[in-house]
Amino acid sequence: QVQVVESGGGLVQPGGSLRLSCAASGTIFSINVRSWYRQAPGKEREWVASISRDGTTNYANSVKGRFTISRDNAWNTVYLQMNSLKPEDTAVYYCKAKSYRFDDYWGQGTQVTVSL
């Protein structure tokens, strides 16, 4: 069993930065990929970035070059550093942990609002 909790959202001006955190607990040894997703009002949830246990990263084209996903050495926490934020980045951001057995564990989400 894995529990996931994300935090760090808030209000930021266009061009600003935020750092999101995602803390996982439980049977972390079973997790091989951790990802960030986001969902804006009226839109479907979309994948943003992923990081594998060995540190391999992948990004959606919409955030590549602006966002950076990283992990701590214990694989307990992953981060999403968001720079050069745009109003279209406004969404609820969710953290997901995927196990080797293809089980998905989702956090409750944290709101990111990019606005003047």
C-alpha cells in the first residue's frame, strides 16, 4: 500500500516560479515511476512529467524547458520545479506513483493559479 500527498501550490504571477512536492509513504520499494499530472477546469487530466527510479525523466512538450521533475535519494519525495509560468499552466496538479505491478496511487491534488 502506498500513500501520496502533494503540496506547494499557490498563486503566482506570470513568469514566476513554484516548486511542488510529492511525498510518498508505505511500500515505496514497489514504485518504479512517479509522475505529475494536471487538470484545468473543463479539461481532461493531462500528463506533465515523469521520473523513473533510476532518475530518467520525461516531459510533455507544453512544459519542456520550463518545468523540471526531480527526486530525493530515498525515493520518498519527488518535486516539480515550475519556472516561467503562464496563465495556461493554471490547474490542479496531481502526483501519481506507479508500481511494478502497474498499480496507480494518486494524491489529492494541489491548486496552482498563474494570474496577476
